[in-house]
Amino acid sequence: MAASPRRPALGAPPMNEASAAALRRRNEKLQLLGLFLFVALLPAAVRNPYYLHVLTTVALNLILATGLNLLMGYAGQVSLGHAAFYGIGAYASGILTATYGWNAWPAMVAAIAITSAVAWLVGKPTLRLKGHYLAMATLGFGIIVSVVIRQTSGLTGGSAGLPEIPSMTFFGRELTTDMGLHYYYFVWAWACLLTVLFANLVASRSGRALRALHDSELAAETLGIDTAAFKVRAFVISAAYASIAGSLYAHSSMRFLSPTPFGFHTSIALLVMVVLGGQGTLWGPVLGAVAVTFIHESLSAYADYDIVVYGLILMVLMIVMPGGLSRALGSLWALARDRVLSRAEGGDQ
């Protein structure tokens, strides 16, 4: 949840903006540490292989949602085809290992490079568009990638899928054994690392430039910010995040790729994760990934209706909680804390 500055003690001078920002960053570090400890200890209580698989899926969705949050929540650019980069990363890594015999690690690096290059080529002209024109352009890109995956059966396997993808190894240990526990820790280690990198990025000068761009592109330009360059950079970084998630998915215990997970439904699910969790917040992708993953699993028997549920969630959220779960929970926490402090100060008097 979004960290809010601590209320100053009775009689203390109010904190300036720099002090509040430093306190907010310290709180975020403590919250991230708490997340890491929770993730590390969770398998002690959850031993069912199915639930471990679901929790691993949460980590993959967290990586995807974090990258999209950078693009939407900070750069202010809408993407309806983000699953395309997820698919490019997955298929690039899968093809290089299953067809050409590469090791999974250099294949992942190559997949990131390929996906980033495609994102740069697509983002350069596309990000000149605004509003629904940009949304439609990214939607078209996602459809093109989905069609290419299905039609190039000699390379991707087409609708039949790409089988026998090698597992990833770490210090000689295969990461799909032991009921998925090893892969759970491996994927969550990536998710935590990328979340820390995201937190550092948005707290840096580049992050402040992206926030200025999100608030007003014209105002950002008057401040000397190269808005076109920053939009493309955010687009490429978000695509690189999606590529990493795609490579991790390709080398999971299933060792099989099909076009289905990389279509329009997944792009909408990622959009819902960011909006539901809270755009432009550190904890938004976490809350959104957890909520949407468990909603998807609950609706697995009604897979044809999940897009309807996502649409209803967006409609209700825009009315009830336009800031997302992260800001809503942060406001409730701040309200409860202020009441406790007020009572404590009243008792001292």
C-alpha cells in the first residue's frame, strides 16, 4: 500500500518536502523487506503444488504489472498490447533453447535484447500518438504479434505450440523439481529484484521526470524534459520487464508454449492489475497481481467470461476507488493511525 508520511509529534515542526520524501522512501524499503520475508516464509504454510503454482503465477504477473505500471502510472501512456512483449520474450527464449540448443541464461538475455529492440522500433512512431489513438495502435501491434505467432508454425509451432523447452538451471540444479518449490523461489527472487529496481528508478531524477510527464506533457517540456525520449525509454523498459516474465514462463515446469497466454485477454488482465492495484504506486502492481491472479483462477471453469468480469471490475473501480486498492488502503491506514495518535495526545494532555 502507498506509504504516507508519518504525522509529526505534538509540538514538533512540520516536515518539509525533502524530509517527507526521505521518510516515504525509508517506509517503502521496510515494506519491501516485509514482502521479501513473507514470500520466503510462505511455502512453510503452503505445501500444495497447485497453490505454489498459483503463487508463482502471481510473481510473473507482478513483473508484468510493474513494467506496465512504469509506462501507464508514471509516463502516462496507455498500452492495450503489452502481452505482445510477453509473448516475444517467451518465444524468443523458447525457440533459442528448444530449436537451436542455447543455454537458457544467454537465451533470456537475447530475448530481452530482441524485445527491447522491437519496443524501440514500435515505440518511436507509436508514442507520438495520444489518447485513444495510442491505445488503438498498441492494440493493433498486439494483434499483429498474436497472428504472427500462430501463422509461423515452422518456427513457433503455431496453434499446436512449441514443446520440449529446456528447464532453467541454477548452479547445476534444475529449477522445476521439488513440487515447483525451487522455481517458486527463483521467480519470486526475480520479482523482488525487479520491484527494487523499479522503486529506485521512480525515486531517481528520471522517475521525477516521468511523473512530470504524466501530470502535463506541455509543462514537462517547458522544464527542459525531452518527453519523446522519456516515453520511449519507459516503453522499452516496460517491454524488457515483460520479456523477463516471458522467459521465466517459457522455462517453467510446463516446458511448453502456445499462443493463448499472449493474446488480447492477457493485455486486458494486465491493464486491470495496474488500475485495480493503483497506478503510479509501488504497491499497486503487488495488490493488482494478487487480486487478478486469484480472480482468474476462481473463474477457470468459466474462462469465456473472465473478460466480462475484468470489465465490471474496471467500471466499479472507476466509480468507487478511482485511485486503486493501494491508495484506498493507504488512506484507511493513515486515518486509523491519526485517530490512534490523536487519542494518545489527548491522553497525554
